[in-house]
Amino acid sequence: MPLRLPLTQEQPRAALAQRLRDELLTTAGDLYTAEDERLRCVACAHRCLIARDAAGACGVRFNHSGVLRVPFGYVARRYLRAIETNTVFHVRPGARALTFGMYGCDLRCPYCHNHRISQALRDGADDEQPCSISAQALVEEALAQGARVLCAAYNEPMISAEWTRHVFELARANGLRTALISDGHTTPEALRYMRPHTDVFRVDLKAHTEASYKKLGGRLQPVLDGIARARALGFWVEVVTLVVPGINHDQRTLAEVGGYLRDISPEIPWHLNGFVPRYRLAASQPTCSLLPTPAAGAAYVEGSKFVYVGNVAACKELAHTRCPECHTVLIRRHDYRTIGATLRDGACSSCAAPLPGLWT
Ligand code: SF4
């Protein structure tokens, strides 16, 4: 039986919210505790305290008669693409990755690439529908298509942690690497919950101040803590900063972000990606090619070992992986595809220095 919600005047949004509360598309969650009649969700850093019959800030986890119901058994989108298109460069270069996404998000970034699903419950978009699927079918599809990695992305995968973990457990048992493509606005509980079945934590570090993060609906400190904790737990971590005019586009800001990462580890690959105008920032200018390149150079000078620039036509050389010891180019990329690799057993083919990553 569907779990009924009162319909509001905003029909598309209400209809999608109601559909996503169908018991066939949800299950009882793991990541919460009960506080009287209310439930404390710990799947993301908001730690929502959810009253009976209400939903958390993400819109997809809700208190149904004292039980937290959470997304399960569907995907909103799935695509087979090279792993590099998820801005993951140190994991099985050139591998195919089946990437799936769900609905909802804990943040509300005005430039989201995937707002049709991530913000659908806020904006009322109804042009995509959830597709019921089992974990078994999803993993079999990945294997049949030659994927070597399964990624959860497009919206924030931690708000569907129970489903993602279930899929990843089966994927790992079948030899696939598993990757969370996350906003990193997470909790220790959620990271510990995901770690046994997850290899990669690819994080967006979107801004350098709490004030900037507040505009996106989140907080900076949990993201920084999440990056450090994920490293300590043994996830392979890569970090992306989308360089967005008006949010984080000046050199001082980017230098600070690079400094945060170096303080955690200079070996964390840091991707500075150019912004393409879309969604609520559709009228903005794209990232100027003069912005990420000097920021990448400065990060190298300060000690970062792997800094990449993407989505900036004038800066194709910074898509390659170089040995941090002898500077030999070891992995060449073009347009988010690996076009040549000379790594030998995870080490430089020239000087034998080991390179961090999940290469095989
Ligand atoms: S995932 Fe985050 S936003 Fe959603 S209910 Fe849980 S704490 Fe709230």
C-alpha cells in the first residue's frame, strides 16, 4: 500500500513526493535514532529531527509512524560512462563505470548540473520518473555492459545510504569497485556505515567559508571533517572544487581551499573544474580560463602532489597525471578520457616512485 501524503497545490512536487513515499520505493532506515516521537536522522550533517509524518530537509527520508522510511529499490537515472567523467582519476583509469542517481539532496546549489533530480522535490520538476530496480539487476547490468566500477552520483548518495550500501555490497562481491560521488556534507556515522562496502569517496569542496556554504544550504566544517575522516577510514578520496564566479572564484579563496586539503594530506588529488552556466546561474559567465590554472600552479608550489584542471579548454595539459618525483607524464587524458597510461604496478615507469590510488 502506498504511504499517503496530503496533496498540496503544488501538484507536480506533491505527486513526486507521494510517489517516492510508496512503500515499494522505500524501506526502514538504519541511520537514525528515536527521540520521543521524533526521529534524529544521521545520514548527513543536517542531523534533522523529524516529527511524525514529516520529512527531513532532503525531502526523501521521512518519519512514518515512528519509523524512518528511506529511499530503496529504484534509480532516477543511470548511465554507462568512463570513470573519469565522475572526476575520479586515480581509480582504474579508463574503466567503464555504471553511475546511478536518485532524487533529492541535502544541499541546494544554484548551479547544480543535476537539478532535475536533485532539486525535483523543491522545484516541482516532473519530467523524470523513478525506475524500480533490484540491486541484483543493477549489478548484473553493470557487469553485462563491461563496467568495472559502480558509482552513486547525480544527487547526494548519502541521503539514500541504505540503498547505496545494499547495491555496493553486491557490486563488491562481484569484483566491482564502488564509489560515492558526494557533496561530503556528512557524518561519522554515515561514513562508518558505508565504508565496509565502499572504495571511493569523491567529494565536492565547494567553498572556503561557512558563509559561502550557508548559501548552498550546508556547512563547511562537516565537509572538511568528512574528508579527513574518510581518509582515516581507508576510503580512496579525491576532491573537486567547481570554480564558480561569485562563490569561490578568486585566487585567495582557491589558495585557502588548497591549504585545507594539504593539511589533511598533500596526496589527495584536487580537481579544479570550470563552471558551465546552468540552472539558477544560467545567465552567469563561464569560468574564465585564467582562474584555475594559476591556482593549480600555486597549489603545486605549496606542496600538493596531484592537481588537475578540467572543463577549461586552454588548460588541457593539467588533465594528465605526473609522477610527483620525476614529473614524467604517466596517465594522459583528453576530455575526461584516459588516452594512454604507462604506470607499472601502481608506480612510475621512469623512476619507480609509487603513486597513490586504486589502480587495479
Ligand atoms: S539525510 Fe540529511 S537532510 Fe535528509 S533527513 Fe537525514 S539529516 Fe535530514
